[in-house]
Amino acid sequence: MEPIKTDFVLDAKGLSCPMPIVKTKKLMKELKAGQVIEIQATDRGSKADLKAWADSGGHQYLGTIEEGEVLKHYLRKASEEEIEEKNHPNIINNEGLENVLYSKSNVLLLDVREAAEYAFEHIPGAVSIPLGELNEKVQELDREKEIYVICRTGRRSDLAAQKLTENGFKNVVNVIPGMSQWLGKTEKSY
């Protein structure tokens, strides 16, 4: 197979969420509309993360090629007319989430981190559906419940909240800053 022509290559190997997105976003600002970037990453979650980020920012996710442990993601920078980065409007901080979890009963806490992240530490009662699996499992969620979406930093959960809203869910809230600064009770799955 002939190598794919790109304008820039970004080395994000060894980095975990949200760093591949942070570095991509920074480099994307330097690109001209229509240029293609190759992001090399080893974080398995980067596939769903970068696709969702590109979609939310108006950029074009072209695809991913796996070469051993390295994922090569290809994105095309959109023109200014195409770019309109969206953020989910309904947010809550960690302390607010903790109050909700103790005071309300008709809520669902959706953890969209990768399965390994969830296994080592999660909030009791949280349901694990990694961002990359959300499209296939969206029908498993109860549309009548208030859904609070959490990840490590609030970025993946923002993308997941947008996705749920696009799928007709009415009561969706993004938790910021998420598990990276969660001080409440946690448990492990193993």
C-alpha cells in the first residue's frame, strides 16, 4: 500500500486523553484549510476521541490505519466557513454531581472513559460505555432518566453529551472537570 500524503505528522505516541486532542487542536490552528494531518498515537481511545473532536469542530475525520501498536489518524482541516466548534450547553461541576447522586433517584451516571480507566477507578453505580461504543449502545440507555456524562477531563464527556442530545435525549449534563479531580467515593471493578 502506498503511504498516504500528509502535510504534517504529529507524534502523540505514549500520550493519553486528552493530550492527543490538545496537541492536535494546537497544530490544527497552524494548518491551512484543506491540509491533512497524520496523528500517530498509541492510546486506543484516541480513535473515538479524535473522530468525535473532528466532528464537533467541523474538521473532516478521514480514517485510522493501525500499524502494530500505533494508530495513524488522518484529519483534514476545514475552512473557516466549515468550522464551528460546539460545546454541550448543560454542565455541572464535580461537587454538583455529588449532590445530585445523593439527592435524586432518577439519574444515570454514564462513564465514557475506556474500559481500563473505568476498571481501576469509577464512581459507584456508574455505567461504563466508552465513547467509541456509544453509537452502538445508545439504545441501551433510558431516555426518561437525567443522564450525567463523565470522563477524565470533561472533553470526551462533552462529545458524548452532544451525541446523546443529537439522538433525542433531553436531559443530558456534562460533568466538568470529571474523574481527574473527583474527590468523592470511588470503587474498582477487579
